[in-house]
Amino acid sequence: MTVRTIPHFLNGEETNGIGARTQPVFNPATGEQSGELRLADVADLETAVSNARKAAETWGDISLAKRTAVLFKFRELVAAHIDELAALITAEHGKVLSDAKGEIGRGLEVVEFACGIPQLLKGAYSDQASTGIDVFSYRQPLGVVAGITPFNFPVMVPLWMAPVAIATGNTFILKPSERDPSASLLLAKLWKAAGLPDGVFQVLHGGKETVDGLLRHPDVDAISFVGSTPIAKYVHETATAHGKRVQALGGAKNHAIILPDADLDNAADHLAAAAFGSAGERCMAISVAVAVGEVADALVGKVAERAEAVKVAEGTDPGAEMGPVITAASKERMRSIVTAAAESGADLVVDGREFTVPGKENGFWFGPTVIDRVGTEMSAYTEEIFGPVLGVVRVETVEEAIELINSNPYGNGTAIFTSSGSNARKFHRGVHVGMIGINVPIPVPVAYHSFGGWKSSLFGDKHIYGEEGVSFYTRGKVITQRWPEPTHASGASYNFPSN
């Protein structure tokens, strides 16, 4: 396999930058190196921020009509390049092509939302707030913002951030994951082809040094982050200490409650898809099934049947439903957690530890795994596994299930399967979780709402995209004005005007 160099995209063009360090990029299905990623040094970071700061001086003054024209064109170009983007995702992430196309589609929803920015940025006006005085307000861009995005959605998550940031008049520096960086470069080229001025959207590759540089740089005004909880907390603390606005989305341990009155076949179908789709490498994956009362044995049997039927193969194979996990290290970590659960007394119903694909034995394969009777003290429950592993916890009542969810430190997503409206209402009102599905296993909000969790799943007070995204990337300004007639005295007073 040819190993290609993967550059940065700065000020409208690809560049290897000044930094001499590189990092390998692998095809998870084969274990072979496919690329060599250029990593930024301090000079490259300074160049990117300087470009963005200069571009921000004019982009924020561009009319809304011209901004939306770029966004509409960008939307057309992304839609026209779905196949190419999906192929890049599958080659470096490993997810199946249909899943890769699905994530692009969800990203496009946010682009379409951002196309409505003229309506979203409408201000407010109060006529004659006091005699001869009017008050009005509007929102302005922050300036330079950076997005630090995870490996699991190399197109969707950047599209959750950049279109809203750019539509509101900011410039955007994307620091994608080093594991699957190529799709970000194609996005940059599509932005340029859509007419976006140079420097408004840039791609800067790097590791911790680059992240720290963005968190601390005085000319970066805001940080958007999606990743694990420990790093999200670090990003929030570091960037806010340096005066930046921050939205940092962390990890998850998403539960799905299954009540005895649920349609079990429907629930099992959705649980399998939510646990094993994208190899479980998504922060909204269902990793814990909470079986209530007598439903447990039947549910475990049905989920096990579906787990064993999942077609695991290279993402480009026709009919593939699940691909490999992202790295060999991730595979070994999953193996360790599953082994520990089995040794601690959990029932390993479906074991994916030794799964492999013939002819691709060096790939990072881990088969769908179902563990019954998981204890809440086990690492299989306490840790975010981020793999195709579904743990089953048994409880007796819906109240016990709600308490289980609320005692968990994460609060990203959760779901309930039931035919009882009263139990569903009790559930969605009682759980301390940001995104809730009722007979919907992965309740990712549509683009005109906002995405984000509670507790240790979110650091900062603004969720991503939607109206909260618009608010995050802008700040308000309020103007109080009087236009006195020049033929009489000004009427100045030392008192606050009130009538």
C-alpha cells in the first residue's frame, strides 16, 4: 500500500508546514499504514492563528447574503462529494460505507440549519423605551474559534461546529483527530470551492502540543471540543483560565431501560443497532441495557441472536454492518475489560474477543459482545468502553432503573422501551440526562435543536449546534440611542432616564 503524506490546510492551500514530526495513519481493517500525517509545531500554529485573525477582520463584516451564498454552495458541494468523503472515512476509521454516508447526512443537516443564519441573527428593537430613547440589540461574532474533534465522526462533528461558527462571522481552525484526518482536508477544499475566503476555514494537525497551543493562544477566542471526559475537563479548565469561551463535550455511559410491556423484538433490533453500529465507537451508543423485572431472560436471548447475526467485515464489503475498531490499543483495552467482567462473575453470552476476518487477520477486529448480569462495580459498567460491547444490568422496577442512571457520573443520552405513556413520562422527567429517547435508542437531536449532555458529559453551559450553537459563537451588544433635535437643549440629566 502506498503511504501518502497528509498535509495541513492553511490560508487556502495544502502545506506540509514547518514542523518535522509525523505520525502514521492506519487502515483499521488491514492494520497497514496508509498515510503519514504532518504534525504542527509552534510556528505552524502561529501561522494558522495569524491567518485566522487577519481573515476575521473582514469576514465578520461580510453581508449575511454573501455568507449564506457560500453556505448554500458548500452544502451542494458536500452533497456532491458524499461518496468520496465516505470512502476516506471508511479507509481511516473503519466504519462501513453506509454508516459513513449517514454521518455526512447528519452533518449536512447542520449546514442547512446554518443557511438560515439571517433569521437566527435577527436582533431586537424597543421603540420609545424612554422619551425619545430607543434600545436595540444584536449579536456579533467572537473572532477566531477552534474546533478539536474526535476520530469517531471525522466529518459530522466538524460540520456540527464550523458551519454555525462561519455563518455567524467567525473564522475557524479545525484540529481533527490524528487517526483519520484526510476527510477534513477534503472539507477544506470544498469550503474554498464554495467561495469561502482564505483563512476563514483552516485545518491544523497535531497532538497535545497543538491542542495546548490553541487553548492558551491569546488570539483564539473560543474552543469547541468533543472527546473523552478527562480531556474535556482539561480543555474546559485550561481554556477558561486563558479567558476563552468553551464548550467541551465529554464521554458517556448510555443506558436503555427495557420494560416488560415493550415490544421485545423491536427493542432487541434497536439495542443491537445502537450497541454495535459503528463498532460502538460513538458517544451516543447504548452500552448498558437495563432489563426491568421478568423481561431480562427473553431480552438477553433476543439481543444475543442479533449480535451473532451482525455481519462484521471491511467497510467496503457489500452488506457489511460493522467494521473494525480504530486501533490495536483500543482492541486490547476492550479485551481486558470484557475478560475482567467474565472473571468477576458476569455471564459472557456472546464473546467477540477472538473475532477476525479471514484474510485480514492483522486488522483491529472485535466482534459484537453481550455480557449479562453486569455488576455496577465492574469496569465493564463504570468505564466508557467505546466498542461493540453491550452490558446487561438487571433491576426490578422502573424507579430502580431511573436511580441507576442518575447515580452514574455521565448524563449524555438514554432511552426507554415501553408501551406505557405514564412510565415514559416518569422516565423523561426523572432522569438526569441531556438527551432522551422514548422507543428511540440513539436520540441525537435534529439540527434545529442542540446536542449535549449533563453532568460529566458536558463542561461549559452551551450545547453544540442549533440555537445554542449560534449563541455560543456570538456575543450580544445592546445600544441605547437618542437623537435630540438640534433646535433645543439636550435635556441631559444626572439621573437614570425612566420615562
